[in-house]
Amino acid sequence: MNNIFRAWDKENNCMVDVDFLGEAVVKITNAEWENIEHFDIMQSTGLKDKNSEEIFEGDYVLIGHPERPGYGNTSIFRIDKVKNIWGYEFFWQPINGYYCSTHILEDDYSNCEVIGNKYETQLSKILAII
């Protein structure tokens, strides 16, 4: 898994970049060491969308697949990190009811776009996009 992180600052209600992550502390870019309890940490999936934006857990991702009959025109997913017997993996949780697994992408993320995240974007605004 990719070791790039960002964090939601619970006290200031903003997204921050993480330089270093410890067991009980986190080093925020251009800031001091902070208590990790004040942050929700999110890991990068290692993937980038069509705009070269890094895709993190907690992101809402829009996938257009108009040439895939039976799948609808677009699907919206929230990226979740789930624990399994091998460790952790990223799961593409369907938001708008259209199922689309990553095999549809076929390692081509040119039709994939980050459109928000679970902290900064209201789900009603996400659903209004489609």
C-alpha cells in the first residue's frame, strides 16, 4: 500500500497534508507535531484520477462508463479502507446504487474523477451531479 497520507483536522474542520505519521502523533505539513487523536487519517490508494489528482480513502469518485450497457452512465463511489485477513485493502463503496467494480476500469482511470470527500462534501451535492 502507498504510504502517502492526508488528515481531516477535527478541531479546525479542514483537510491537511501529513509529512510523518507516528503511533500517537502526526506531523502536519508546515506545522508542529500534533496529537493524532485530533485528526482522521486517510491513506492514498496509489491511484490518480483523470486530472492526475491522488485518490485517497474517504474520497467520492465519479466513474463514467457510457459504453458499458447495463451499468448506467455513471457511478459514484466512496473509497473505504477495510481490514481483511491479509491486512487492509481499498473498497469502492457504491453510493448511487450502480455497481461497478474496479475491473471495469481495466487499469484505465481516464474516466475516473475525484469529486469530493466525506468530510468536505455533502452527499446530497454529490448525488445531484448525476
